[in-house]
Amino acid sequence: MIQTNMEKRVLLLALWKKEENESLQDILVMLEESRLFVMKEGKRLAKELKNEGYIKEGALTIKGIAAAKAAEEEFRL
């Protein structure tokens, strides 16, 4: 499962809940505007998630969906 990096979990959850017409870049901008991170950090996190197999071609992989669901459950508590 994904490491305990809060920003990564929020990014995965945002990608899972995104609208069909939103891109990874749109999600990064939205999270930057909410002050979760600066764009440079967001792009670094997205790259790490891609390298770890959670994101492929701007969308979540099966592994990414599982991690996003786990993050959602954790945030509910």
C-alpha cells in the first residue's frame, strides 16, 4: 500500500473523484489553489505515483484505485 504521505493520498483520492472532463493537470491546479502543495511539489508527487504504478496516462491504475479507496475509508474515520 502507499506510504503514509498525506499529500499523495489526497492526490489519489482527488483523481478517483474527478469529473470525466478533468485532467491530472486540472487536479494539480485545484489542489494547489487549496494550498495542499505548490505546483512543483504536486508534479513531483504525481511523477512518484506514476513511477510507483498508481497512475498511468493521467488516470488511476487498479493499484491506484485500491489506494484511493483505502484513503477514502481512512479519511471517513
